[in-house]
Amino acid sequence: MFTEFTPDIIRLLLVLAGTLLAHFLVVRALKRAEAASAHTDNIWDDALIAAAKKPLPALIWLSGLSFALHLVHRQTGEQLLDYLTPARNIGFIICVSWFLFKLIRELANNAIAARPLVDGAEDRTTVDGLSKIARIVVVVLAALMMMQTLGFSISGVLAFGGVGGIAVGFAAKDLLANLFGGLMVHLDRPFNIGDKIRSPDREIEGAIEHIGWRQTTIRANNMALLYVPNSLFTSIVVENTSRISHRRIEEVFGLRYEDIGKVSDITSEIEQMLKQHADIDPEQTVIVALGKMAESSIDITLLAFTKSGALQAYHQTRQDVLLKVSDIVTRQGADFAFPTRTLITQTA
């Protein structure tokens, strides 16, 4: 081994010293860059700095130590160090993949924080989906590159993976169905995080809290958490109530048979009131007409659509419309019908 300060020892010490200096300078530069980027609105600089904090110093030490070990190998001929080159290449792949993995995650987080609302709807679903797909691609490419570095044939690995994939597909078909279901949810975007949905096919109703690759978490109306497998969304009807543009007011109220002569005036006045109502959309269908001659009432059908899709605004508008209908009926001298029964008694 080394017994005196030979030129190789001096070079080794210089390499280690240079590596230590480079690590110190890089860490210091990253801290200054982080402080400077805190005053900008650009999401890229913050993400790049945060992603490089650990992988870049690790890459510096990997380069310095591999070069130092190369000097030792040249001096001693240690056989174990023959594996230095593939180990260094694998370490390089890991550092680069680590950086890309963190960069994708930081960009996703920064994008959500910088623009929480896009077109009035939370866009976290798309960002999360693209982030997950990109990270999976990084992991797969890194694994293939490391296998190639170790001497494995990529074509053979892919062929084996095709055969093995069939076996895995049969063994984990439910898991794969949920994964593809999650992919379809991210791509088609039938709902976003925060949307309220319901399914007429299943007893599913609530607000979306999280969209994972295997299951989606829904906060039900009774505040319970529902964990729904993503494969279910490929086979059921999902109604996104958060994307309703208008809400329908559909009511049936009965008038007395003695008020049949006033039906035309009442329906005309109610229709005019609906078309002039500030919260009713006159461009949508507005119907007020005699619907049925029931056993004990003349049933009037009312149909209209609110301008807002918000549930609270809908109930306020519906209440106001019904109260105005009551005022119109009263003002016309009519009244609402209620079930009546006439008993005729006969005396002997």
C-alpha cells in the first residue's frame, strides 16, 4: 500500500480536497440561489434548486470518490475495484434519476400552489396525473439503463417482461384494472379533486378528496369516507354535480275545480313572472300549463331553469318562485286544492 507521499498519494489527496471544495461551493451556491428564487414567481427555478439539493452533492462525491478509487486501483491492482466502472455508471444513473424524480414532484407541487384555480375548477387532477406518469417513466428508464450497464440484454429483458407480464396480468388483473381505471380518470377527467359527484348506478355520492392510481377517496354527504376502486368508474354512470350549468325547477301544484275559469290567467301570469325573474334563465325552457285533471284538483305543471348551478342559489331561487306563485294564485282569487271527501248520509 502507500508508505510515503508519492505522486499518486498527492494526486489522491488533491482529488479528495477538490471534491470537498466542490461540495462546499455547490451547497453554498444552492443556498444563495434558493434565497434569490424566493423573490420570483417562476416555478421552474424553485423546482430546479429543490430537486438538486441532494442529488448534485451526491453526484460530486460519486465523481470524486470514483476517481480516487481509480487512482488506488492503478496503484494496487485490487481486483475488487474492477467493478468500479459499472458501479460508477449505476451511481450516475441513480443520481440523475433521483434529480428528475424530485424535479417532477417539485414542479407539480409548485404548479398547484401557484395556480390553485384554473377556469374556476381545481386543476390538481391533471397535474397529479401527469406527475405520476412522468415519475413512472423515469423509474422504468432508470431500471432499464442500470440493467444494460450490468450487461443484461434489453431486448431479452423486454421479451421476458412480455411473457412475465401475461402471467402477472392474470394474477393481478384487479390491480391492473384499477391502475388503468386511474389512468383513464386522469386522462378523461370526468371529475377533479373538490368536485361533487353521484352515481345513479351505485350508492356513491360525495366530494372527491383524492384520486390515486388504485382507488379514489370520496367524502360522502354524511362525512364518511368512501374508497372506490378506479376500475368501477369505467363501467358506471357518473354525474358531476359541480359542473351543472343550470338547475331545474319542476313543480306540480293543484288548484280547485271551482277555479278552472282562472287557470289561463294564472298560468300566463306565472309564466311572465318566470321570464322576468332575475335568477331564471329565459333562454331555457319555461313551461307553465295545465298538466292533468286529477281526482280532486286541477294540476298545473311548472318547469324552469335557474341561471346558476350552485345548490344554495338554486334553493333560494326555488323558494322565491314558489312564494311568488302562491301570491299570484291568491291575487287571482283562486286557492290551492287539497284532498276532500264528501259524506252523504241518508236518513230513513
